[in-house]
Amino acid sequence: MTIKEFARLCGCNPQTLRYYDRVNLLKPVEVDSWTGYRYYEEEQALAFVKIKNLQTAGFSIEEIRGLLEESDEVVYSAFDEKIREAESRLRNIKEIQQSYRHEMTTMEKRIETWREQITKVLREYDPVEEFGINREFYEDKVIGNVNQFFDRMLREKDDRDFSMRGFPDGDAEGDYEDEDETFDFLNNPEYETVYEKHNWEHVKDYLNEIPELKDGMDYALLFKVKPEKFKTGFANTMLGVLLAKYAKGKNRNLGCNVTDTEDGQNHFYLLKAK
């Protein structure tokens, strides 16, 4: 019978039969060399039923091909194994569903705790002498931006559009300690220095010289400073001030490392990822 007649017998589209032919699942018994017409035998409808059901059950082409010549008993066993696999996946999904709400609630609490620690640190820090900014700007732009950052994290459950590294993850009462403290930006070939300042007393001495932070770029701040600069709030305030004063847009990553000076002078580097 022709492919159209066989398709009507099987209750399918001829395109399905052409596909089965192409992937070597159900080939016609004859192909006219002149016209290219495909011809099938009625008995092949049984193979079609087997292929269709195995495919619907999620068996791969290779798996189906290996079962075509097997007995119904072997095929039933294959279905049983597929059912066990599906039940196992379903159990895993149910376990994930149960843990999802707990993990989301836990993460929201962690974010809120982090926010409380950072804002407490910033409110206790006096930025006037070091950064030369007034309290109103500090409260509105620096602390305000930090709160907006956390609001967005809680609202969207996603911080890919905006990232600030360098906030303390531990005790808010302790000194600043960045998680990337040992990362050597200066000797990393993936970073280049775009601005540096040496032998300064306060950040306000060069704050307005720092180049604008461009949208879509990754930056790193490196401070090598005297021990008195290692105060809670120093690095966080620097991040906040730069984001408020120079960072237009949201899509950037800004990290900060603070280390001891090696020569008794204060040093600052702004680096950009290449």
C-alpha cells in the first residue's frame, strides 16, 4: 500500500512515516526507484503501534530501535523500568517542592540580616572627614542606594542586573574584611589599572578625579592603607559613594579589597576587567 494508505491505516500523518524512515525506525518495504514512492505492508502497522507508544512514553530513538525486534514481554519490562524512572523523578520534584519554600524564606531572612548589618555599620560611620560628603547626601544616596539594592534582591529574587561586592558577611561590629582579600588584582592579567593615587591622607583629596564607572563593566577597588583606615564602614562607604556619584545605570560589578600598606603611605587603585 502507498504511504498515504498506510498513514490512514495507522491514523497518522505521512510526514510521521517519512520521519520514521529517515531515523531508521520504520522503513517502507519498497521505494520506487523512478517515482520515489514508498510502499508498506499491512503487518508493519504493528511496528508502528510499538514505535508510537514507546516514543510517547519518552523512549529515545536509540532505545526504540533496540526494542523493535523484542517480544511484548521485553517491551512491557522496558515500560516498567521507564515508570520506575519517572516515579523517581517525581519523588525528587516533590522533595524539591517541599524544600523550596523553606529555602526561600531562609534566604529572605539572610538578606534582611545582611541589610541590617550593613546599614548599621554605615549609620555608625562618619564619612565627613574622610570623604568630604555631608550627612544628607550620605543618608540619601549611600545608605538609600544600599536599601534599594536589598529591596530589589527581595522583590526580584535576582541580583544579576546589579552587584556590589565588598560588604561584610560576618559580624557588623568587626573590621571590614572582604571575601576576596587575597585576590591580587594588580598582578591579574584580566584587569588593567585605570586610575591610581598614592601618598594621600583622605579619599576626598582625589574623589573627584576618579573616572566615571561605565555601564556594563566590572571594576575592582584596591586600597593599601594605614591601620587607622581599617574602620568599619570605610570600604562600604567608598563603594556606596562611587555608585551614587559616578555609576549611572545598573549593570556593573564593583568589588573592593582593603589591605595593609607596605610603605607607610596610603595607596588607591581603580582597576577594570579587560
